[in-house]
Amino acid sequence: MSTTSDVTEARSAAPGLGFPRLSGSPTSPLGWPGPDTVSRETSPEQDVVVSRETPPEQPVTASVTEVEAPIPTEPAAPTPRSGETPQEHPRPVDDDFAERAQIAAAIPGADHQSPLARAVAEDARKRITLSGRNVPRPPRTRVLTVANQKGGVGKTTTTVNVAAALAQAGSTVLVIDLDPQGNASTALGIDHHAEVPSVYDVLVEGTPIEDVVQTCPDIRNLTCIPATIDLAGAEIELVSLVARETRLEKAVTAYVDARAASGDRLDYVLIDCPPSLGLLTVNAFVAATEVFIPIQCEYYALEGLSQLLKNIELIRNHLNPRLHVSTILLTMYDGRTRLSAQVADEVREHFPDQTLRATVPRSVRISEAPSHGETVMTYDPNSSGALSYLEAAVELAERGVAVRENTEETA
């Protein structure tokens, strides 16, 4: 007799945010694998379970009566007669969301004495509410600079994973790697050795973006402008150039307008900044209209935030009056410590409208993904880190549309 470790599942990418879908009949009310030993594979011709995990010497074909019947989640659709075309009966979106919310609310919670159980229950709720979820596309291209002069707060990780989540949801996304280390290019599987055309050519040589942009091999609708080691010298070379603060802004505007004219409009441009406040970061601030700030849940991150806000105010007064802080994301959150909770409370108190409800926990999977040239969204979409970035991406998209609608109503 096989054990639960022998259970085989067939996974395929689901629409929306790319959450994996399990094929076959569900074995629990929520559609997730139950404690059985039956394969989830089903035959395309008939709705029966194909096989158990048995030794190859004695193949057995199990009928419906030989296996434990799964718990039905909804009535089965009638089988079409021979020669008839099966009719689809799509469910209303509102009913689907309402059912998801009802199932998520039925999951038992846990008290503060059981942080692990509480985290597991929260992840289960996220899986239910985010599986196959589409996000609304913005009415026009949103250009966001992901910035924080403090290093190690998760700027690059946030940039690539939020971009991947938005692209998997159907949006067209461009990532501009403005960090000479090129970590965002690595995470997206983009070549960025010395001979590759990069953002350095755009800034210093004036090369059009369409000549240097590359497509992410793992995620559709996601493109990237890589960064090479040449960018390390761009700070010095930009000093003597004309209009040194606006060179990236002009290139991005020309590319966005060209994409819109061709009928393939960009939805999001995410600019990954280096951990400094030099000319590269200034170019990113001038090119964007929104600032996306990841904040590590530690005291030093709060201390650096005030200096970052002062620099943003300087950019607004002298170079880019449209620039504003639109989004703050709490990263490396540890619910077991008081420090994380105190930092989160303080940030939410000072920036209630900008801080996302979603928080990103410390996750080994997030750290492992770049070593495979992937984001955590494709490396392990079931992990708590991936679910948190899915939640953040959905909230980011929905907030942008809501702000736009409120602005139009006020006008």
C-alpha cells in the first residue's frame, strides 16, 4: 500500500497570477490534496481515476467504486450527448469572490501563543483569495521608483517579485535595473555581462530603450533593461553631461509613447535603484511619478526614511513636481517579535494611506530563488513569501485604480 508521500499531482499554470492549479477531482472541500493515496490524474475521455501508485509489474486500473470518493465542492456539469458541443456556464465574478471570502473566513484561527499555526492559517486564506486572481490594469502607464538609500531592505527583491506578479496577472511590465550590481537582472534570468547593451548605454550614450530591452524567459509580458558593471562609472560620467538629471526620464517617456502608439501599451515601469542618493537615483526620481519604498522592520530603516523623504521633497521642488510617495511595503516582517510589530505600527501611524496591508515575512524561498535565475513567483509559488508578494501586487494595482477614480470624481 502506498503512503501519502507517493501521491502524484499534475500541476499547470492557472490564469491570473499564475498560481498552480491541481488537475483531477479535488480530495478536500478546498480543492487541495487530502490524506489519500489516490492519483489526481484523470482520463480525458471519462471522469474516472486512472490509477493508484502500484508497482509496474502489476498495473491496476481502478474504477470509481474501488477508490474513496472525493468530497464534492460543487454540482457536476451534465455530460453532453454524442455530437453536442459542451456548454460553458461561467460563474459571476462577484459570486466567486464572495465564495472565496466565505471559505477563507471559515478557516480556524490561532491565538498569539501559536505563531506557526497562525501563519499556516493566514497562508491558506491567501491561497484561496489569490488563486487565479486578475488585477485591474491602470488607465495609463504607472512609473514607480523603488528606492531606499539603506541597503538590504529588499528593494531588488520587491521590484522583481511585484513585477512578476503583475505580469502574471496580465499586465505589461518593464523593469529598469539601475543598480550596478545587476541583481534584478540576475533574478529575472537576463544576461548582463560586460558586452551586453544595458541601461548604461541609455544614460550615457543616448541609446533608445528598444535597442537594449530584453524579455524575461520565464514570465510573459515582463521585460527588463539590464545593468552591467559599466554602470558603476556612470555617476562620474554623468556629471559633465548636459541635462544629466533628466536623461532617463526622456528615454522612458519616448519608449512609453512609442509602445502606446503601436497599440502595446505598458502598464507598469518599475525602476530598481542602488542603495545611495547619487545621480542614478536622482535620474530615477525624475523619470517616475510614484515612489515605492520597501521598509525593513527594524529601527535603522525608520531612521533612514526621514532622510529619503527630504530628498524626495527636494526633487519635487526643483526637478519633478509630480513625484510623490504612493506605496510603502513592510519587508522582513517577523510576527514573533515585538520589534517588527512596533515598527509596523509606527509606519502605519505616520503613513496610513501609503502603507500596504500586506507584509513580506522573512522567507528562505525568497532568498533561494535568485540563485536559480528566477523570482519566487515561479520558483515556489506556494511559499509564504510568494503569497505575500501576490497580495502586495494585487493591493498595489487596486489602490492605483481607486486613487485614479477618486481623483476623477473630485475633479
